[in-house]
Amino acid sequence: MVKICEICNNKFETKSHSRIYCYECSGESFRNKNETRKHQKTILRRSMKIQAVKLLGSKCSICGYNKCIDALEFHHKDPKIKEFKLGSGNTMSWREYKCEALKCILVCSNCHKEIHSKLGYTL
């Protein structure tokens, strides 16, 4: 059976009635679907971080930094009650994300590093 590829419009031979892409374009179609999925997850994670940052005051709780959201991080007040890392890349419901965010303080990257190296502030 001869069919026409929906991506490149070239004719190709197939025995399958369900095939809609030629063999060269089949992998490309799969990669595009994967990239779209990754992009959607990135957008979801970004929007949840923005909401959580707003929830916690939109600035570093130590020095007041508020210029760039990417420089703001979540620091768990009590690591013993931490269920997961907010920046781990997992996608979960807003309710779970918010519950975990409320266990944290919002700090800038510099203050966060000082907290963990015990050079600066103690909480």
C-alpha cells in the first residue's frame, strides 16, 4: 500500500493501515511530542514557583532581595518535616506544592548558601 507522509508529503510503502508518517519522519514526530511534553511541564513548574514566591512574600526574608525570581530559593525551616524538594522537577498538585512551600522561608541564593555553610545567619 502506498501512503503519503503527513509531515514531509513524500510517498512511502507500508503494510500498516494505521501508519501516517514515513519511516524517516516517525522518529521526528515522537521527538516533537516528547519536547512538547517537557515544555508543558516546565511551564507548569514555573507557574507554581511564581505562585509560591508570591505566597511567601516575593522577597528574601533575610536581606529583602526581590529583583529576579530565579535567584529566590526555598529553604526548609525544619528539614525533618520536609517531604520533597520544591525544585526537584517533580510535577504535583498545587495543594501539595503549597503545603510544602509553607514549611519554607524564601531566601536569595547568596543567603541560602550562607545558611547552609553556617557562615551567616542562623534561623
